Amino acid sequence: MAKLKSRIAVEPFAHFDLPTHHLSISTLSLSQSTLYVGTRNGSLLLLSLNPTPTPTPTPTPTPNPPPIESVSLASLSRNVSLLRTVSVSGSPVESIFVLSEIGAVLVLSDGFLFITDSLLIHPVKKLGGLKGVSVIARRFRGTHSQSTDLTDNTSNSSKGQRILDKFGRVRTNGVKSKDLEQNREGNYVFALVIGKKLMLIELVLSSDLANASFVILREMQCFDGVKSMVWLDDSIIVGTINGYSLFSCVTGQSGVIFSLPDLSRPPLLKLLWRNWEVLLLVDNVGVIVDALGQPVGGSLVFRKGGPDSIGDLSSYVVVVRDGKMDLYHKKSGNCIQTLTFGVEGVGQCIVADEENRSGEFAAVATPTKVICYRKVPSEEQIKDLLRKKNFNEAISLVEELECEGELSKEVLSLFHAQVGFLLLFDLHFKEAVDHFLRSETMQPSEVFPFIMRDPNRWSLLVPRNRYWGLHPPPVPLEDVVDDGLLAIQRAIFLRKAGVETVVDERFLSNPPTRAELLESAIKNIIRYLEVSRQKDLTLAVKEGVDTLLMYLYRALNYVDDMEKLASSENYCIVEELETLLDGSGHLRALAFLYASKGMSSKALAIWRILARNYSSGLWKDLAVENGMHDGACVTSGRETAATEASNILEDSSDQDLVLQHLAWIADLNPALAVRILTSEKRTNQLSPDEVIAAIDPKKVEILQCYLQWLIEEQDSDDTRLHTLYALSLAKSAIESFNSESSSQSPDTGRQEHLKTPDIQRESLIQSPVRDRLQIFLQSSDLYDPEEVLDLIQDSELWLEKAILYRKLGQESLVLQILALKLEDSEAAEQYCAEIGRPDAYMQLLDMYLDPQDGKEPMFKAAVRLLHNRGESLDPLQVLETLSPDMPLQLASETILRMLRARLHHHRQGQIVRYLSRAVHIDARLARLEERSRLVQINDESLCDSCHARLGTKLFAMYPDDTVVCYKCFRRQGESTSVTGRDFKQDVLFKPGWLVTR
């Protein structure tokens, strides 16, 4: 048998003792607020029940409830009264059917059917024509049943009935059918067992019960010894000592459902109204089947010996035996409650229900008394279990009710919140938060008092929701843990004294420590608040959730979570947290919090402090955890502080704030300083003059990067900035050149050894400084070349000088540098080509042949110049310029080629001149031919535009031979013909004499 539970599902509300000792109850029938009691001497008693009795104190439920006698019988007796008693027959009343729709009661006694009114006022009438009825069952149809309507099927009437129908439609009881059709008010169909015959009859009732009659609908062969019967839809299930069989009321066919073993208990059937199923008793096992006899769900295992009677009450099966009533849940099969209403051996016990799907009452009877029970409301059952801290059973009950649709969403949410608070005070924090999260109505502010003591900023936000009032008022988690530990200690002491307690056995066997419980409580409250952040909350509640979440993170030293929350979008109240975080040393989290709230100045001040005190342990650095050495840890700490500060400054348009913190960030990481100055995230850019003045003169690369950004990215046309950038690059180029020159000296190794590694830092810009200088000098026209030239005048930056002289227009100096200093003949020739004058090449040739300053003539360069550009030079000037010392074999071939080219160009020019003259003549001839063409116009000639006859009108002809009248010519214009061709845009070519030849 299933383990007994301590749930209180039903409670007694009425008690009735038979008025005389010679009466003995044989059957019951419960209908709404009335109870019919049948006795063994053939009497029928009518009892009136008060469905809403005066509340009486319910005894404290225990796993084995006390007998009913311990409850006040006087209070229970006031809820029931005997209205009337009638005598039916001299034999026991076997079955009672209440036909509440028409106010009638049908009784089976001594093999006959009797009918009377529901108030037992009129005399009892025996229905004639029926004798020896052993079992009777009323037909019930399921809610969505497609069962056959037997009352409309005359083809199923008996053979005797068909014979009587030939004589004026007379029914078996002698009443004409026409009269019955007029007086019928309702159909009541029953199945009767008489001997081995199964008869289906229909009661025909009218307002006058004295005229009650019946119609035999069908007769079928049955078995002998039928003890119990149920009729559901089209199936009639009968129980005999041999087993259970199913008959079809439509076809009359039968089949075996179960066979009973030998020496088993008598068969017992019970219709379960809720799901329209039938329970079959097999010894002490209840098997539930559907209308077709197919098993559904599981089986119910009752107490040994089996029940005397079975009832149906909502989702429970009620069984009675030996003065005890057990309630079994239909789905789980568990026995959830046992009540004692009589002493053991009291005799046959009977249970009756309301015979409807939503029944709330049940009545049980011993031979001498009747006790009525009502279902305890679901909420009261749940509350009772929660009071006893039977949380698992309460949760199981709620899940059952939820599956059956008996709980609304509001009650379900309320339950989860209530269970969560009870579990929290019972130190089951994980389970408590699980239930909090399942509640849709619970507000995150309800857990605020567990985190921060009242009064506080959010005290007024906490709803005063006491739910079912089963838990104490909220207090801080420390107090919850302390009170819980005190209760555990008290329970251990009581357990040793032999007193049972309701404290969790796990806590008794292995008491937890205060630190463990507090940590668990905080972790789970954190979990709840993290989920609550995703909900749609009011601003004040959001502020409370985030602020208190930071409190809890700090309590467990969750540094990463603190910084993640502080650096993300949050609603934390800074005033509530800055003292807390500063005092606990969580400066990084405080800096992130300041930054997220727009308090950049305070955040930067903290990062500056952290950068200076990187080795004082003010924050937990990941580099330390990864096993890095001290130097690497120092670098990592500095870089972290500088990076976070730069992230703030990149967005800031506060110039004073940026310049205030630029210096220390530049000391740690110049690249971050450049990123701050050149950030495009800020709304208003910084003043270049102020920035340049604030940059440390030693941080040359930072200045150059900033100036480059202003010029190239911001398209600055300020000549001062261009000049400053050029001068800065020139200084760096000179230093770089001197450094490279000195690196080739003999004592280079010693100088390199003396350099400090910490000072050497990788350049911000990878390209060489001279390349950048040369590119800028060539591309920009806004700097002052004279000022830059003055700076590099004494240096060896000859190419840069050449660029500057070129800007100043000093061509000879440019050629001297390119040809003589740099000896770059190709560059010199290219510059001459840019000048575009022949004298430039002659000037360059003079430089090659007479370099001055004691240098030897550059004959090879001169020959190369003559070879490349000699065709554009005057041979006479070249011959005059050539030095007498120049070897003839070097220049003879070049001079000869110059002369030949000169003659070739002269002849080519003559050819071009004569060809041009011929084309000109041909064009004049074609023009003359066009103007001399004759056009013949007759009376049939039409204008190609308006199609009017030309006759003697003026007309014009276009080059494409189209003819138009003068009016159309004026409209079209001279250049566009009727075809739409524009002769100015689309020229018409005609072959001339030169082309045809």
C-alpha cells in the first residue's frame, strides 16, 4: 500500500446517529444538501445538511489523525437534521437513486422498484411489472460522448412490446403511449438484472408520480450472480463472483474484461465522474478503465482486505472499511489521508458521493451513524502543509492542482512566493530562490530587507505583502542565518530529549557553519537579483537591484562581477557605494562606476592613483594570477590603468581634464596618449594650440603624430601647424642622421652598452623619419620653406634641401644638389623635364662638364644626358659647350645621332606641312562642291518636315539631302535637320579627292 501522507484533504462537518437502535443503515445517497439513508428494515430517512456550517476548530493534523469522537459531536450534530422518515418495504433498502431534476427518488428494495417524491411527502409507489430485480444501474453519458440515444431507437424494442404496439400502442404497464408522450417530462434510462436477464428500461415520469411508468428498451442474456453494475455511454459493465464483463447496449454483445481469482473479495464497481471512468475492484487493487473496458492510468492499491465501499470525491477515490476512510489520489495512487470514524469491527461501512464531476461532499456510514465530510479548499490544504513545513508534499499538491487546472496563475504565483520565503527562513536558500523565480507576482524589492537593514533608501518600495502570513517579517540575511542556527541547536537538544521536531534531518546530522550558510544565502540572492535585472522594473527598483547587487558582490569579494556590473550600463546609486568600495579597497570597481555615471574626473583620479601605486596591491591584477614576474606585473598594472583612463578621455570633450591627465598616460604609453588626442569620439575637438603647448617637448613623436593627424585627417590649412610639423620632422631627421653616422664610429659598442633598456621604447611610427619628412615637404605647400631651410642648412639632408629650393624656385641650386651632391642624374633630368625649357638641359650639361670646386668633369653623366635628351638640344650650342678635354670617342656617336635626328625632324616637319596643305585644299573643294549642288523642285515636291507642297516657296537643303520649306527651316535651325541629326555634334563626312585617291 502507498505510504500514508499527512495531507488534510477532507474534514468532517456533520454527524448523525440513528434515532433508534433497531435501525441499521444499508445504503446512502447524497444529493446537494440532502442525504437519503436506507435502513435494513426497509425505511428511508431524509437528512438535511448545512453545506456552510459554523467554522469549528480543526484539530492539529498528524500522520495518524485522532478518531472522530475526539471532535465536538455537538458542533457536528448541529449541521444535520432529520426531516422525514418513510417505510418502503419490510426488506433492506439496496439502492437509492435521486432524480433531482423532477424531485423524485427511486428505491430498490426486496426486488421491486419504488418511487416517491424527494421530500418524502407523498406515499411511496411500487412500479408494477418488475419483480426480482437484484441490481440496478442508471445510465450516464460522458461530457463528449457520442453514445447512442436508445429512447429514439424503436427497432430495439422487445418482441412482446412489438406485439402490444399493434393494439393501439399500449406499453407493458397498460398505459397508452400517446398519453405518455404528452405527459413525459424527462428520460431516465436504467439497466436491471433479473435472474439471468439484463433489461434496459426507460422511466417515464410526469408531474404526478402516481402515473410513473416504464418502457422496456432492450432485453439481453446475462450471467447469474451479478453483484455490481455500472452503465457508461454504450457500455454496461457487470461484476460477478467470476469477474467483470462488458455488454454493449446497442449490439447486445458481451466480453470479459477481468477474471477474478478464487477466494477473492466480491466484485465492486464505481463510476468516477471526473474523467468518466470506471474503477474495478480486484481483491485489494482498484483498476481504472474507460467506457470500452480498456485500462487507463495506473492502479490503486488499497489496504489489505480491500474496501467495503468506494466513493468519488474530486481528484480522490474514497474507500471505507473497519471504521476507517482512506483517500487515494487517482493519478499518483498515493494515500493522502486516513480518517477514523468508527471502531474496528464496527461492521459494514458505506460511502456515498454527490454523483457529479465537481463534488465537494462525501458521506460515510456505519450501521448506526452517518458522518459527512467536505473537501478542504485547495489553498487551505496547501497552507496546512506549509505550516507543518512539509514543503515537498505542498509542492506535489500544487503540481497536481496545476495539472488539473484548479489553480489560477495568481494563486500559483502567490504559492511560489510563499514557499520561497518559508524555505529561505528554513535556510534552504537555493530552493527558495528557485521558487522566487517561478513567481510572476513577486517583486524584486521584496528581498531588499534581507540585504540592507531598515530604514534605507528603498524601504518605502518594499510591498507589505504578507501572502498567507506563514513566514515572519523579512530581516537581514545575517539574522536569518543566526535564527536558523539557533533553531537547529534547539532541535538537536529536543531530539536528544526525545521530542520530535520539524527541522531538516540533514541539518541535524551535519549542522552547517554560519559562514557556509551566509555564503549560500548571498550567492542565491545574487542569482535572483541577476535574473531580476532582465525584468521590466521601475527606475527606483532598478536602482535598488543594481546597488544591492553590488553590495552582495563586495560581500563575497566577487571582483570580476563587481567590475563587470560597474563598467556596464547600470542603475547603481554612487552615493550608496563609493564609501563602501573605497573602504574595502575595490578602487577599480569604483573607478568603473564613476565612469559609467559620467563622473570622469573622479574615475581618472583613481586610475592615476592606481598607476602610481601599481605595486601596493590596491587591486587584484590578472598578471599576478598568471604567474608573471614582478617586472611584468608592474608593466601590466601600469598599462591597465592607462588604458582604462584613455578609454574615458577618448570620449571626453573637457579639454582641461584631458590635458591634466595626458602627461602621466604619455609617460606610461605614448600610443595611448596619441589615441586620446586624435580621438574622433568626442563631440568637440581640442584646441590645437592648447594641446601643443601641453605636450612635453621631449615627447616628439606624440607631437608629430598629433600634427600629422591634424594635417592629414582634419585637413588643417594652418600654415603654423604645417611649418611646426615640418620643423619637428626636420629636427628628428637631423638627429636620426647624426645618430646613424655616430653608430658607425669605433666606440659604437660601448655607447650601445650604456643605453638603458627601460628608456628605449619602440617608435610610434614605423616609417623612417626622413621618408616622412620628404613626403611632407613635397606634398604640402603651406609650410614656410625658408624657415625649414634655415634649420637644415648646415646638415647633410641634401634631398630635403633640394625639395625646399625647388619650392623657392631656385632651379640652379636644385640642379647642383641633384647632379653634383647626390649625383642622381635621373632625378636631375626629371627636374629639367618639369622645368620644360631647353636651356635647363644646357645648364645641366654645363654642370656636368664644369662641376667647379675642384671636381672632375662628369663625362659619363654628360654623355647620358646627350643620349637621352640630345634630340631636344641645339647641336651648335652643344658643340660650343663641349669641353675640349672631352674624349671625342665618347661624344662622336652621340653628336652624330643628334645631327641625324635634327635632319629627320626637319624633313618630318616638311611632310606634315604639305599634307596639311593638301587636306586644306580638299576641304575647300568639298565645300565648293556642296554649295554648287543643284536641286530640282517640281509641283509634286513636298517639305520633308510639314509635308506641304513647295511650289514656288523658298526652301533649304541640309547636308543629309533633306529639303524643307523656309518656315520649317527657321523652326529647325541651321544645324539640325528633319531627321534630328545635329551637324555640330555629329559631323557628316563626305569623301574628297584626297581620300578617294
